[in-house]
Amino acid sequence: MKNFVFAFLLFPLFVACNGQSKPEKENISDETQSVLSNEPENVPVHLNKVQFLDKVADYEKNPDTWVYRGDKPAIIDFYATWCGPCKAVAPILDDLAKEYKDQIYIYKIDTDQEQELAADFG
């Protein structure tokens, strides 16, 4: 059931941002760096591929089985900085991160910067 909910939440984001690229660089903020270092913050966490493999799932070691590594449920937003629907979803995810900061993780992956990771998930 959790896998279905996870897939259901991510499907619209995959469809809206299907990997088309219009390069635009975005640096990881200081707030996100503090979250990655396990300091409690209430912002979505930006991940690169290495962090994804460590915090979410190492799908390269287990290609046939999804093994989630987190201790709380997670929402993963594959987004692009140029994508209109992605921009519309961002404030909602920020609000969810604040409201449910102790109950879920909200991860964001920039499909332009992490093209290999985005391609692995279609």
C-alpha cells in the first residue's frame, strides 16, 4: 500500500517533467545543507544521486527490489526549475515540510542537475 501511495504521489510529477532539459544551475542552499547534516529544519531536502542512494534507496545494488532506507515515509519531488507545474507544487511541499516535519521527509531532486537519476526513474 505504501508503494502505491508513493507511486501515486509521484506520477503527476513524472508526467509534468519528463526529463526535457533547459539548463539552469541552482546551488544547494545553506538551509538544505543543515538538513542533510541531520539538523532539524522544516524545508524540503535537495538530494543528488549519491545522497538519494544513501537516504532513499540503493536501486543500483538491488535493481529488482525496492528497499527504502528511511525511518519515516518520504515524498520525492523530481522537479525542474523551468517547469510550471513543478513551480506550482513547490509551495505546497514547503507547507507540508513545515506541517509534518517530524513525521515525513520531503526530498527534491532537480532533474536538470541529476539527469542520470531522473532517467533511471523515467
